[in-house]
Amino acid sequence: MKRKELKEKMEEEIEKGKVAYIRYDKLIVKEAPNEKRKRSPTQSPKTMPGTSESISTMAFNKQPSKKNKQPNTRKITPSRPVTVGEDDHHPPTNLLIKPNTNKGIQKRSSLYICTLNTRTLRTPESLQELELAIENIKWDILGISEMRRLGERIEERRNFILYHKVTSDMDLNEKYKKIENKLKERAKIQINKSQESYLSEKTKKLIEDRRNLIKKKDKKENQHEISNLSKQIRRKTQLSNKEHKNKQNNAIKELELIPEILVTEVEKSIKSQKMEKSPGPDRITNELMRGTTEELSPILTKVFNEILYTGRIPSQWAESHIILIHKKGPKDDIGNYRPISLISNVYKVFAKVILDRISLTLDENQPVEQAGFRKDFSTIDHIHTVKQLIQKYNEYNKTIYLAFIDYAKAFDSLKHESVWRSLREQGIQNSYVNIIKNIYSESKARIRLESIGETFPIEKGVRQGDPLSPKLFTAVLEQLFRKLDWGHLGLNINGTRLSHLRFADDLVILEEDPLTLESMIQTLVDRSREVGLEMNTSKTKMMTNSIPIDITINGQKLEYVEEYVYLGQIISPKDQMSKEIDKRIASGWKTFWALKEIMKSKELGMKIKKKTFDTCILPCITYGCETRALTKHHRDKLVRCQRSMERSMLGLKLMDKIRSTDIRRKSQMTQSCSPNMYLYSNFSQLNLLRFLCYPRR
């Protein structure tokens, strides 16, 4: 009943000249569109005279309105595609519809389905134009593409029902994924490998000797010798064929679809460069690039994309200059100098772009035991874990053995082949691997003192100062540990095995049995040698809360220690908190006197001194504070240290007898032993080992 009333109201509104239609159970009334937008009706494909009458709809036939009767012509559906509004100049001969003379055959009802491509039907004017264009075409169902009407709706109009639906994002993504897969299949091309000779030098010499014998005139006399040479050549060639079976086969090389480098990526990389850093051989400073970022970024983007797709590296990027920085001790001893490698700053920008692209893949391959060079991981994670392990094992009177592994020149001794293999096995695309490989294959260095020395090649190790180097090292180390069968070894913590902790090259191996620990260390040493790493037995230390049992590696006994500085904090089975507090205070005073020109200056204001204290000195005092359990004596030590620094900054002495509250009011400093500083750090991704170290009671 309600539908009938809505139809009557719709007819009334249409008679008034308005646009009216029914959407579900509601009547929608709009003002008539502007007549100027209407298009004059054009001729349709040829119509045939007839007696029947039909009204076109977009879903199914509706009864025609009595007030709008069409002329007594018979509408037809075009027998082939014809542009709307144009005549079919070459109609087929069977276009005429002949009357059915056979009365015995019943008249069949036909359903006429048409399709139409439109530019848009978003506005009422465009829909009205469509109605005028198709009014002389016979159709029952009309499928329309490119309607561009929002949402999914059903609208009942005077002579037809309109239904439209917008494709969902899920359908579009699935369609694009199919297209991408097809493109990848088409991107496979067949490339013949270079015909390199794989025969040994000895085999080549035998072939040359046989050739010389054949050239001689007296072939019959040399026939026996030629036969023996042929047998030897055949035997050696067969062995070479087995060893290099796949080298001469045609290979299918898949062209990887790597997205091009964007200007925004280059701008981000340039802005991340640190200021006041020495330039490389090209003498381009970071300050210069930061000042011309807008002009330089588009140019560098084009250069980087060419390098990305061709794999050719500029020769300046492969060269580095090595300078020596004095650490301490006599200056005539070369061992007291630290070598620093200076590489091109433009290359660093390119390397950071590549690093941003491969970091996510490499981090996904890293376990929770590795906290070095990873976002949302910190040294505090491993310091807290080791301290909790020792504390809980002492509490439950259980034995624990720890081995602190030290590698000799870890970053400078890696084999390059192990780096490429690790990257490929961890899912890095070959294009990125080949670019890094090309950089290292041409890597060379020169020592710069008063003058620049001769160039020498770098055949092992990762490049110092390269943004990619830390990730390359951890990738190799992860591949090394995957080969170790340690899944059933280590400490059993609530059913989870914890065999080791890693922070870059700082390793700690954990075990309850010393003999098992010795076997684990020996296996690690053997596997490390395969990738170029050598363990420094003199700096590798052992620690236990029980009786020390000798552990021998490669004929050398490892030394047991009562305490060990691990990641900057003192680790010991005994309580060494007092010693750790003294160390933090000494570190704070060392930094204070290194900045005495600022902290003791009378010209600079207190705000600058306070900012310097909070930025440089306070972190030295509070490092590792999340893992401390302080007594009142320890807190008083820290308070006295900070008060002494505040007096020194204000130019006061103890004999002045000024209250601490007055000093704090003048300095406006932050209390170094505030309770808020000893809350655990709320990292966005907490290390799971932190929770594993609390055994359930």
C-alpha cells in the first residue's frame, strides 16, 4: 500500500516538472536540471513500423503511462554495435522483422539485453541526456559501465529501475595484483650466459700439445701419443663438466620490478646527514647539500635511478681516505691511533636510501636475541636480562655460566662472499645485492697524512663510515647462528630456551653445564672462521656463580673474572652497585671538566649551562638507571655529586654555606636520582627476554 502511494506522489511531482524517484521506501524529489545541459535527441538506428508498443527500462519492463503514449512504431535492438545517435548505414539484410504466419507455433517472449559505455552518469543532467539518447532503442536490461555514481543504491524511476554499485577497494587491489603477476611473468627474458672457459690450465696445455702433434707431418709416428693425450683430455673434460654442469646452460633471468627512487626519499636522506662531518674524496660537505636540498634533490634522484637500474657505480664512491686520530699514550706509537675512513657524502645519501628499503626485510629476519642497530631496541634490554638471570639463579641457588665473546677486528675481517650470500638468503632482491657487490668489488683506499698515499684495494671487511655496514654485519652474524644447532641448549626459562644474547658483535653465551658451554663456544669459533671472524681468546672472559671449571678453546684456557663491563655496565655475580655508582659519578665529572669552558663560564647564562648539563652530563650519570636498585646511601652519593656540579656552575664554594634549596632554585636543575628516572623504559616494542627472566613461582 505504501509503495502504491509513493508511486502516485512520484507521478504528481513529475507532472510538476520535477525529478522524482523512489529509493528503497523513500520518495526523492529534486529540482529539474538546467535545460541548457540537455542534448537534442538524435536519430537512433533504424526503426521498423509495427503495432506493438514497448517502454524501455533499466531492469525490467514497466507498464507505460497512459498520458505518455509513444508513436505506433516498433523499436528494435541493434544487431551489432552502433554509436548512440548515429544511423547504421550498412544494415544487415535480415533486419526486417517478419510477422509469424504459423499459427500453430506459440509466440515466444524475448528478453533484450544491451551494453553501453558512458563517460559519466554522476549528475541528473547526464542521466537525462542518456534517456533521450536511448529512447528509440528496444531494450529490457541495459548494462552501463563508468557510471561514477557513489555507493550502492536502487532507485525506482518512472519508466525504469536504476541500480548502481561502486567497485570496492578489495576488488581493485585483487585486480591490480593479477596485473602485477602477469607483468612479472612477461618480464622473464632468456639470456645466454657468457661462454667462459671452465677448463683447468693443465687441460688447456694438453689440448695445445695435441694440436702441435697433429700439425706435424709425421702423424703416424705421433698417433700413439696423440691417442694418449686425447684420453687424458676426455677424462679431465668430463670431470670439469660435472663440476660446472650448469655454467653453460641457458639461464632464465627474471627482471625484478624495483620501484624507482623518489625525490622525497632523497630529501629525507639528505636531511638525516649530520653536520660538521669531514667530507670524502669528492670534497662535498653535508652543509652544502643541506643548503641546496630543493635544487639538488631532483638531480640526485635521476643519477640514483640510473645507478639503480644499470648497476654501474661512480668510481669516486668506491674510494675512501683514511686519516689517523690519536687516542692516548705516546704519539710515536702507531697503536695509539685510531684510523677513520672518509667516504663520499653523496654516496652516503644513496646508501641511506637503499638502507631504508632493505632494513625492514633484514629486521624481520633478526631474532629477539639481537638488539644491535635495531629500532626500538636498546642496550638496556640485554643489561637488564643478564642482571635478572644472575639474580634469579642466585636466588634459587642454581649454577649459571656466562661466556663474553670478543671478536678480533670483527667489522674489518668479514669475507665479502658471506655478505652477499647472507643478503640473498634473507630475501634481499638481487638488484640491491648487485649494487652493494659492485661497490665492494671496486673498493679501494688511500692514507691521508701530510700528503695522500698510494691506492690499495680493500678485499675484506665492511666499509667504515658506510650507513649499510652495521646491517650487513648483523645479517652475516644471523646467518652464522642459523647454522648452529642450539635449539635445545642454553637456559630453560618457563619452557623457552635462551642460549645467547647479541648486541652487534658483543655476544654472551649462557649455559648451566660448563662442558656443554665449551662445546658451544668451539662450534661458534669454527662457524665464525668460515665467514672470516676470529675469536680473541685473550679478551674472551668467563663468569660463574659456582666453582670455575677450565674451558679450553683451540688449546688456550679462557680466563674467569669476578666482574665484566658489558655494554658499559659492570656485571658480576656479587652485588657491585656501589662500584657502578662510583663509575657513573666519575664519568659525569669527566664530561663536566671536558666542558669546563661552558660550565665554568661567567659570561654564559644558567639556561645554557642547564641545557648542556641535561644533554651531555646527566646521561652519563643516569646510564642504565632502569636496572638499578638503589639504597639510601647510593642516592645520597648521586645527590652530593649533582650539588657539587651546581655549586661549580654558579661559582659557589662550601664555605659560603648556602642552602641546597637556594642552590636548586638558582640553577633550576633536574634531580639526577628522581624516582621517575628509575622507571623501566616504555619502548614501543619491548624485548620479550625482559619478561622471560621472571620465572613463575
